[in-house]
Amino acid sequence: MERDNAIGISFTAGSYLLWGILPIYWKFLSGVPALEILAHRVIWSFCFVLIIVIILKRKLLKSFFQVQISKKKTWIGLFIASLFISINWLTYIYAVNANHIVEAGLGYYINPLISVLLGVFVLREKINLLQAVSFAIAGIGVIYMTITFGKFPWIALLLAFSFGFYGLSKKLIKVDSILGLLLETLFVFPFGFLFLVYITMNGQESFLTGSPKIDLFLLGSGIATALPLLLFGIGAQKIPLYMVGFFQYITPTISLLLGVLMYNEPFTKDHAITFTCIWLAIVIFTVSNIHQGIRKRKVTTAPVVRGVSKR
């Protein structure tokens, strides 16, 4: 159990670290329309993951189809997951390339709260008092930032809800993470392919028509997309959803720093107040987890007192 928990924490934190620095990658494709980037992300992600499955998971893929082929719940869950992750990808690409990295960061600050609510109310997961306090403080920071944002943050909310429900669907279907990603991209592959055919016939395709750098980054979008999702898929199944939700603060923190320091987006007093609330919440949450871990170790390592039989 402890080993699974450690793997889950490492892989989940790693996925959010990679997602945090992805705006740098998408900025290299700022001249390409968001829908075209999304189509390439889907197609090359499918190809990349298919190669991994053929090399490492061929027997698992065969057994999956033998067992799951008639289970509608699994296929509906995979379809829903593919729908939510596609919405999330498209919204995020648009946000980055339209210079809304700060609002995208706000979305991923809101997202953990959505995950916590889904974990508690849908999956009946439990949190202790300190964890509840930490989420409340983080929620205050997010609500403050949302109110002071000045307009309805549709980008932020769409990112938050789409990824929150994607995480929930991954918890519910219990499919191997690599196979799950392969099948998710398979569902939307035909739409991406037909879209690229359409824009090619109309002379609007960016791939193989201009800069080799653009071609390279579009090809690499499969790895850039699939790698953090693979880490997330492995990690999210090994730890509670509320913990998954809290690790998501890594991504918006990195994204906001990139937006401010690299792309000159404003950092105001409101941002500072939100950051203070969220990092205070992270400290409380971490202390709670350490304390909980120490208590569990004491219980598992305590000597067992055996009863003495009377004669």
C-alpha cells in the first residue's frame, strides 16, 4: 500500500510538473489555429501510444477486448473521458496562444476544488479536519481571484470542469492507463483526421507547407500530450481523488510564473493574495499528510501483545 501510494504521488506530481511547462511548447505553435493543433495532438498521441502498446501491452490489449468488448459501461466511460479531455486540450491551446495563460492558471486553481467535490460527493472519499481546512483556505483564494478577475472566466471554468470530470471518469472505469489513453484517442481520431483532410483540401493546412520547425512541433505534440497523461493515468489510480486534486496546484503555479516572467502578463496584488492562500493551504495539507503517515507507521509497527492462556 505504501509503495503504491509513493508511486501514485510521484507519477501524479510529475504529470502536473510537465503540464505546468507545456505553455512553452504550445507558444512555438502560436501561428497555428487551435483546432488544427488539437487534431494533430489526437492523431500523433494515438500513434505514439499505439507503438507503446504494441511493444509492451499487446497481450493486455487482447485480453482487454476479450473481457470488456461487451461491457457498455467501460466503453461509455472511455468515450466520456475522450470527450472531456478533448474539450480541455482545445480550451488550453486557445488560452495559451491567445495570451490568456493567467486565466488558464486560474482554471487549474479551481480544478482541484472540483476534484475534491467529486471525490467527496460521488466517490464518498473522506478527508480529515486539517485537509478540509486547507481546501477551505485554497477555496477562499480561488473565489477571491475569480471575483476580482473582472469578467466571467469562461476559459478558467471550462478547463476546471472538463479536467475534473476527466479525472473522475478515469477513477470509475478502472482501465489500464496506457490502454485507456489509446482508446480515448481512438474515439476522437476519426474527427481529427477528417478535420485535417478538410483543411488540406481547402489549402489551410500548416503541416508540411511551411516551416520545418512547425512540422517538428506538430509531430512532437503526440509525445508532449501523451507522456503527462500516461503519468497521470498511472498515478491517479493509486491515490485518492482528493489528493489528485491537490497536486493540481503545481500546474497553475508554474503556468502563472511563466505567464508573468516569460510572457509579461501582469501580476497584481490580487494574484499575490491568491498565491498566499493557496500556498498556506499546501503547507497545512502537507503537515496533515506527514502527521497521518507517522500515525499509520506507529500502528503498523506496534508490537502485538499476545494473550496468555490459562491452564
